[in-house]
Amino acid sequence: GNGLMAGKRGLILGVANNRSIAWGIAKACAAQGAELALTYQGDALKKRVEPLAEELGAIVAGHCDVTDLESVDAVFETLRQKWGRLDFLVHAVAFSDKDELTGRYVETSRENFLRSMDISVYSLTAVAKRAEPLMTEGGSIVTLTYYGAEKVMPHYNVMGVAKAALEASVRYLAVDLGSNNIRVNAISAGPIKTLAASGIGDFRYILRWNEYNSPLKRVVTIDEVGDSALYLLSNLSRGVTGEVLHVDSGYHVVGMKAVDAPDI
Ligand code: NAD
């Protein structure tokens, strides 16, 4: 086939619906000739993911809940049997109890701290470990992070701490897997209205604030994140690993944000 991703096979974790960032990435990869496998978290999402997979001619590699490592093993076993090899992996998975994505970080419960770190951080390492033996011709792994890893953002709380650990994991994994020509990078996406984001307090305000203060004067779309992911997942970025690429309309470079934005 033709395209930047022709002949490449990739697993994409984190499609919940057609607003998911993972869906934006899946569409961009499929348009460039990639063969894809998607998973779903539980039966509730199965009926959403199946028609989306069909739209792209993707395999559905089954149920995958990263807190249940047997389900993760089963997905990789399915891919080993069906494909025998994997070229890329997208990790677009995160979770925190909604009740703790508001108010003060200091109130975070131990239970939600551990759960958030397990689902949003450890899972990247768990899937990288399982992908490595299948990436026999090298590979590219991309995860999704947010500026709340670098700077304190209102309401982001434990997710900010988790994203900081995720970005550090990207660097450690890049070193571990680099000698097998497997690259590991992150995209730091600007705020996008998705299912996960709807749990964050005052999210509409955050969107408007970003729109007003970013150099491009707008927020980014899942298709824009998808196109940037294409760079990191394809051979175009073959010299890049351990990197955090900001796809945020440039928001992170602005030092002095406006105090008063119109209409917010
Ligand atoms: P989303 O709700 O569409 O996707 C989140 C996904 O995580 C879902 O598919 C869900 O099934 C999956 N997930 C949660 N817990 C899981 C578990 N235990 N096992 C397996 N999967 C699980 O939302 P999204 O915004 O597309 O989120 C994707 C990634 O992008 C997340 O890492 C998020 O933190 C990150 N991100 C989002 C934004 C934003 O503003 N939306 C900005 C920067 C980074």
C-alpha cells in the first residue's frame, strides 16, 4: 500500500468514542496505510469501539483493562497470533476519581492516588514491556500527557503528579528500549473536550483560557494531535526518542498570560 504508515501494524489503546484523542490518532494512521488493532475497556465501550474499528478496517483485539494484567496479556497474545510482529503502540489511557479532579491536591486520598498512578502511569510500562518482544524490527511508542505535569493547573491535581511520573517513564523506557531501536515519546496535548476531560472541574473555562492565551488563539483538535502522532509513529521521527512534543497551539511557551480574557 501507499502512505507514511504502509506496512506498519499498530495497537491503539484508549478509544472510548469518536471524540477520543486515540480515535484522532487512529484515523491519521489508517489514512496513511497502517493496519490497526483497537481494544475496549469493558462491555459498555465494546459497542462504541466495534463500529469505529470497522470504519478503519481495524482488528478488535478484545477487552483491555490495564488494572487487570491478564486482560493486557490476552491482547498481546492475540496480536502475536494474528500479526506476529508489532511496529507501533499508542497509549492514550488515564483515570482519576472525578471527585478529586476539583478542589485542593492536598486532599487526594491514598486509594485514588494509587489507582490513578496504576492506570495512568504504570500501564505505559506494562504495555511497553509486552510490546518489546513483538517489535522485532524496531518500533515507536507514543503516550499522551498534559502541561499539568510541568506546572500546577487548577483542578488537575493527582493527574498532574501522574503525568509528571508518566513523562519520566517515557525517558526511562526510551533508554531501556533504545538499543532495540524502539522509540518512546509523549505528546503533550492542549485541552480537548473528551469523556475523560469532562471529569475535570471548570473544563469549559480552561478551554476558553487556552484559546485566549495560546499563540495560535485557538484550542487543538484530535485530528491535529493525530497528525503530530503520525510524525512520532512513522520513520519521519526515526532520530527522536524520550521526547515530549507539545501539541497545544503553543500555549506552553507563553510566560505572561492575560489576567482577563473576554467572556471568561
Ligand atoms: P477519553 O475518555 O476519550 O480516553 C480515555 C481512555 O482511557 C478511554 O478510552 C478509557 O477507556 C481509557 N481507560 C481509562 N481507564 C482504563 C483502564 N483501567 N484500562 C484501560 N483503559 C482505560 O479521553 P482523552 O482525553 O482522549 O484521553 C486520552 C489521553 O489523553 C489520556 O491519557 C489523557 O490524560 C490525555 N490527555 C487529554 C487531554 C484532554 O484535554 N482531553 C489533554 C492532554 C492529555
